[in-house]
Amino acid sequence: MGIESERFARLRLVLRDEGLQKLQDATVMVLGLGGVGSACAEALARGGVGNLIVLDRDVVEESNINRQALAFTSTLGKVKAQVMEGMIKEIQPDCKVIAEQIFLTPQNIAETLGQFPRPDYVIDCIDTISQKLAVYRWAAENNINLLASMGAANRLDPTMLEFANIRKTYNCSMSRVIRSECKKRGIYGLEVLFSTELPFAVEKTGGNTKGETLGSMSYMPPIMGQMLAGRVIRQLAGMEEIQAPPYLAPQPGE
């Protein structure tokens, strides 16, 4: 299926053949296939990206159905990466997909991600801070373009989402921790999507798990995923200047 396919007809009107061909030749890696990541991967596939690497450790659970693009009654218990691969193939059969169920840790990220084809862009949709920081360091060390998602939990208003350098984020607890840890590690130039909205105060149910403290609206994570995909699509198609990768500053004594 070439760029002349009717599947891309509406894209071609905006991107033209040159931009569409750039997307077909591009490789994008999506880390995490939750509410943000699954919507992001879907939008990349519908947007004409020709090579996708999608990684996640989990299987679909019933609690995912309210917000995740791959979560249906029919997919409960199935590996998210495999479900996502099937969705991508239904959307764009000729898309080259690498989909794996992988548990990333700070210790294995460099080795694990290094085994895949070098991506033109990495989109971080992971929700664990230690893993996110290791991904940023790996991208900085390898000069790989990266865009990161911050927290969407307990937010209600998608009009308050913004792209910014991590140093300019506010009202986001995840961003605050990431900002501090990046400074400690000498990681600079990280671009993120975050919410400027103060989080909604959820009623305590007695527990302290994510399911008991982190509420999620049906539309917030998918909108974040779509925004991340849109940013990357516009840059790879040549419609916007590509954001420089994160970089490492020398540490004291180096």
C-alpha cells in the first residue's frame, strides 16, 4: 500500500506527497500502551507513520476500559502489545510493527531499547518515574528525539494541557519530581506534555493504590495521546521544526 492509497487521501490533502512519504519512512517508538500510549499509537498509525515499535508489559484489565483505545470486553486478559499490533494492522496493513510485551527497568532500558531499529522519535507514555528517567538518559546518550507525557490523573479539563520544557512546568506533581531528578542527573532539553490544571481532589476510600487514588476521565488520557502523536507527526512530516533531543550536561568532577 503506497502513499497513493485512498486510506491516505485526506492526509495527502494536508501533508502532500512529500510529507506523507516522510511519515511512511519514519520509525516511532511508543513506550507504554495505557490510556495515553494506546491512543497515541493508534493516531500514529492512522496518521501514516510506516514503522511503529510499541512496547508494554501488561495485559488488558477491566479497569482499563474507561480510557484505553485497546480495551474492550473482547480483549480482556490479552497482551496489550499484541492487541495494539492487531489494531495497527487493521488500520494500516503495510505498517511494519514491532510489538512486544516487555517489562522495562532502569537497569535494562539501554540494552532492551538498543536491540530495536533506531527510532526517529520516542514517545514516553510510561507512568513509572524511575523508568521514565532511564529512558530520558538513554535518549540523551544516543541523541534520539523524545517527547514525554506527564500525569493525567485527577484532571478534568483538556484545554489546560500544554507542551513545554520540563523546567517550565507547574501544577503537576509528576513534572515536579521529573524536573528535580533531571536536574540532579544533568538531563536537559526534555520536552513534555503536562496539565496546568490543579488536580481534582478524589474521595479517599481507605486504600493507597493507584486504583484508589488516581482517578481518570474517559477523554483525558486519549486526548493527551492524540496531542503527542500530532506533535510528532507534524515534526516528522516537515510541518514543524523537529525538537532537539534531550542532552546530558557534564556532572561535577567529570
